[in-house]
Amino acid sequence: MNPSYIVEYYLSTSGDNPVKKFIDDLSLREQAKVLRIFLYLESYGLQSVLPHVRKLTGTPLWEIRILGKDNIRMLYVIPKKELVLVLHGFMKKTQKTPSSEINTAIRRYENWLKRT
């Protein structure tokens, strides 16, 4: 069986939880899709969400793709064995993942690394 993971949301130094805020602002249907993928990750490991995941080339980031009326993206890293750190969520409106969204996630990851 695949190892399960702990899904953790990035917290800012001031205690803000931007990932939770992003998810809370989604429609109930979209929230259900995001949380279902996180539940699969926690229960069955990364293999269970493979069609929804892709590596962002040239970065430590991975992207969870949630398709539907809106293309939701959740950017994450795996900084430790069996830990998925969700750094950023956004609505994707273009073919290419915007560098500003990638930079937000990388800044948060660097901030997280300094504190651990």
C-alpha cells in the first residue's frame, strides 16, 4: 500500500492561512473537489491523485489540477517524507501557469523553510 500523507496548509508568520481562505472562498462544489483530492492524498498517497498532479519544471513545486467550470490550481511541495505542504491556490485563466502565482508559492516555501 502507498504511504499516506499529512496535508498541511502554509501559515504566514502572522498566523494567516491564505490556502484555507482561498478554499473557503470557493463554491461548495469546488471546495468539495479540492478537499476530496486532499482526502485521497492523506488516505492513499500520491499515486491516488496522479492524473490531477504535475511537476512545475524548474521549481520544487507540484500543481494539483482541479478541472470544472473554473480551473483551480493548488501549488504544493513535499518538504519531508509523507508531508504535503500546500502553499498557494488560484484560478488558472491562461494556458501557462503565471509566474506571479509560482513566485507567491516559492516565497511562501522559502519563508516556511526559514521557520522550520
